[in-house]
Amino acid sequence: MAGVIHNLPIHPLLALALVVAVYFIPMIIAAWRNMLNALAISALNVVAGWTFVGWVAALVWACLDKRKEVP
């Protein structure tokens, strides 16, 4: 198994960074869109994001929720 990691076309740390970035996409979208429930979306992503269903739920919520009104 360890030999498989060394045969990847990209460095293992780069692969890890990409996986972490993809994992936090719902949180990034919620913060970037200035969502009302950004903290709740982040909590859902951290707690249940490791399951595919939890990650998709956080992503959909981040994409569909209303933005904060800017006065």
C-alpha cells in the first residue's frame, strides 16, 4: 500500500491539500456569499462533511440559502 502512494503523479502533500480544499468548499462558498447561516453551514460541514451526504447537504445549503442584506 505504501508503494502506491509513491507512484502518484502528484506529490502526496499536494494531494492532501487538494482533498482538504474540496472538503471545505461548502464553508468557503458560504463565507464568500456572506450567508445568513454561514456558521451553521460550517458546523454541518465539519460535523457531517466526512459523509458524502453531509457534504452534499452543506454544499446545497451554501448555494441555495439567502445572502445577508447589506444596509
